[in-house]
Amino acid sequence: MEILYSNKDYYIIVKPVGMDSEHEVPAALEGDIFPIHRLDKNVGGVMVYARTKTAAAQLSKAVQDGNMIKEYVAM
């Protein structure tokens, strides 16, 4: 798993194919980790994970408000 960016509030990672985005990825990252969105186990791609409950709430609101856009490209 490649970490593209991290700070005190969140991680941006590349989730590999075959890794569960809700359990295996958070377990592989340090600390309390909160998924902001999901990808199926058989799909890989860039994902955002919050490192605090406050960051999770802010990022989830950004998704709901359309300020953070999820884009899917299938190959």
C-alpha cells in the first residue's frame, strides 16, 4: 500500500486490489482510522482516510456537499 500524503488529520493512500478498504487498510495504518469512502476488495485506487473523528466528520461533509468529488475510472 502506497501512502501518497499524510498529515495529522488524514491519509491519502493507493489501496491495492485484494485489500479490504473498511478493515484491512485501517488495520495497516497507524492509530484510529476512519474510512471516508469505500472501494470493493477487487478494486484498487486512491482513497482518503481520516485520522480523527473531527477530520472524518469534516471530510464526510465535504463529500456530501460536493466539495470533494469521487471519480471512478474502470479498466
